[in-house]
Amino acid sequence: MRQAAVLAALFSSAAGAISPERQALIDLVNKNPKSSWKAALGRWAHEPVGASKTLCGSTGHKEDVAKRVAQGKMKVVKYSGKTLPSEFDSETNWPKCAKVIGDIRDQSNCGCCWAFGSASAASDRMCIASNGAKQVPLSAQELCFCSNYDGCGGGFPASAWEYISSTGLVSGGQQNFTLSKGTDPDPFAGEGFCSSFSLPHCHHHGPVGDDPFPSEGAAGCPSESSPRCPKKCDSWAKAPHNEFSEDKHSFSGNTATFDSAEAIAEAIMSNGPVTTAFDVYSDFENYASGIYEHTGGSYLGGHAVRIVGWGTEGGKKYWKVANSWNPHWGEKGYFRIVRGQSECGIEDSVVASDANAKWNYPTH
């Protein structure tokens, strides 16, 4: 706890008094000897809790999935009963697609988590279906700002997957790296994909660590409104990804949701990562490491993410989840959350392409 006290003193002197409510939430986690995760102060230490609310752009996701199932637009997949391993990691299991699966993106100061979780999982599944032939990041820019939802204002993963199927997505990497320090987090930097994300990198809550990016709301990371839907590729796009209408990637078939934690795990093990959304509480803003379970704090909204695997630590089962808050956040861009009891609704609205879906992409 000495390190926490030192950090507290630094934040207090540099940025004003630490929010008492935030400190109380951190203490609630870290002073509990049975806690499976660690909380820590970040750049928002002196701010009131709830700073992440603007990033929670997927409220109502559970109801949206239920409506689509009732309308016959989405199938419910049940667990087959096949024995599942105690741990699984998509990046390790599909080494030909490790570059795609390990791509941790940054949604900037914009609530289009629903587009990021879906574009990333679709990129993973397309690569896996092609046996590594299509290592292409699909465009969160197009998905967030061209589908029929409110871009930075929010949307639903199910609608995102529907757009990918019906309209398709062009390729698109992370935003341009403009800092003179730090390392570009985009594994596809310089490859010239069609429509990359246009809003800037930001630091998102939690411990600063080696994150070189500005905090949300600070200079260089303003609160963002949605730019216009792109109609052509970026000026720096390179062949064969420089013609918007000819760079579309989609799938034929149904979208699916899953009736249990086992069905979700089976789907990931068979076809790759999936998109989900969960209820965010203010204690999650302070996540540093470990297996998250809601400890305290108020409800902030729904946040969409990508489940890439699972495991067990100290007898506690967890999901390994890729966030879209850049790879400096949490456990190198990931967090773990309790598995098997739908912690914060993480298992209630999982969405992905059906196992029988056929991926369609340019032949170039």
C-alpha cells in the first residue's frame, strides 16, 4: 500500500485533491483480502467518478438482442455438451491470425465501443475462416459512422454485425500515430488500408503506466462528435485497398447469440472471438489488473468489448476480454472478468457470425 500512498500524494499535489468517492472505491477493492482484482489511481484521480460514462455507448444491448431473437433475425446457439479445455486463448490457438487478434485499438473520446468490439471480432473471424490468408483489420471508422446508429453517441453490437453482413466493411487500421515519444500501437501501421480511424489516441482511466497519450478531455483528446461517413479511402491508402467500393468484406449467413457461458466458449474455440456488452459501474474505471467483479459504485452504462479466451486463476474462472482503450490500459489492453455467472451481464448479449457463415472478401 506504500506505493498507492505515494501515488496519492503525487496526484494530490499535481492535480488537486483526490476524489474521496474514487479513493473509497479503490480502498473497497484493495483492502479486501478476498478481492480478485486490483484498483489503482489514474489521471482521473482528482475527478469525480463516472468519467468513463461517455465511452459507454451500448446501453440497451440486452434488450436489442432479445428483440432480434423474437423477430427471428438472430438465432440462439446452445452448448453441444462437448468437453471444453480449462483455458483457451484465440491468439495462441490461431498463430497465423495472431497479428489481427492481438490488435488492441483505441476508440478515442467517443462512445463507439459497439463498432470497435464488432469490427475487431469480425476481423478475427474472417482471418480464421481464411486460415490466415486475410489478415486485414476491418474499419471501425466505417462501421461507427456509416451504419444506422448514432456513432459516438452509441449503438448496438447486433446492429453492427448486421451491417457487416448486409453492407460489408472496408479495411481500416488505427488512427495515425503523431507523438514524438512512445511506440505506435498499430501492428498494421503503414500498410495503407482504406479507411482508418480518424479520431485521436487517448488515455482511458486507470494507472497511467507508460501510456503516452493525453487524457480524455485534455488537449489532444477532446470530446468527439461523429465525423461524416467515409465514402472513399484515405489519401494514404495503398493498392489493393485504395478503392472504397472494391475493398468490401462481409459474410453470408446468420448472426447468432448464445444461451450459456459454455456455448460462448464453444463458439470462440470453433470460430474465433465474439462481441459482447456489459454493465459498467464506476469501480471499473480504476481497474488495473486481475479478475474483475463488481465491488461498488454507481451504474454508468453499457460498454461493448471482444471476448478472446478464458482461463482459471486461484480457483476463479474468468473471461479474457479485449478492450478498445489502447494497449497501455489494464493488462496490456485486456481485462479479465468472472466467467460463468454473467458478471455485469457479460454473458447475456454475446453476438457473432453463425458457425456456418461464409466470409466474402475481395479476391485481390
